Amino acid sequence: MVTRGNRRVQKPVVIYVLTILIVIGYGAIPFLTALPVLGRRFIFEALPFNGSITMLYGPDGDASFLLVFVSLFLCVFSVASTIWAFYGFTAGRIAALAIITANFLWWTFLVIIAIAEAGTKNRFLVDLLGSLILPPVWLGVIWWQFTRPEVVAYYLRKNSN
């Protein structure tokens, strides 16, 4: 809580919920799916391909270092900026929105590349197209919640003290 004069400004509940969901969906799940034991067993569709790093591996079993590095880098910074925003910093909120959007665009780019390479594998193509439906909705929800008037007012009051 932040005190302002005689009033206390409470953190909106949506900030707690978004922080938890983003840490799970954009941080924990991509890292856990990078482990060979777990693979793609999660059902949390926050990112295309469920954020699974395993989709980056080619038929020979190798993955491009750059693709894996950028994917994990965006996941780490998505979580870090969201935690920064959780503590009431407007710059953290803006960074969270920017990095989460970049994370979403990165995974969408990977899906589009996979669609281009899918060729005539119809079932795989349907799965790829399906993985492009829910993530934009989820990103829209994040943007909508982080830009709601009461959330913006909380950040403005928090930073004016």
C-alpha cells in the first residue's frame, strides 16, 4: 500500500493476478519445457507452441543457439519486467508491456516460419494455425488489464510519492 496524504492507495488485485500468470506463462513454462523430461506437457497456451523450446529443435536433434538464446532471453526479461511492474514502477509496467509484446511477436515469427516449412503436412499445419489463435487474445487481455484506468491511476499515484 502507498500512503498519500491521509489516503492509502491499494494495489489493484489484477496486478497480482497478471504477475502470477505472466511469471508462469512467460517464464516458468518455457523454461520447464526446455527440460527433456517435461517436453510439451503443459496446457497453458500463453504463447504459440505453448512457449515450448522443444519446437526449436530440428529433425537432427539440434537447435540453433541464437533461437534458444533469444527465446530464453525474452522469457527472463518478461518475468523481470513484470516483477518490476509489480512493485509499482510505471517504467516497469511499460517495459513489461513492451517485452511481453516482443516475446509474443518472437514466438509468432517462429510459428510463421514453421508454417512456411510445413509444406503438405496437413495435421501439423492445422496445429500451427491453431497456435496462432489464442495467444493474441491473451496478449490483448494483458494489455487491456495493464492499461485500465484504475491500474494506470495506481501507477501514477505510486510514482508521484
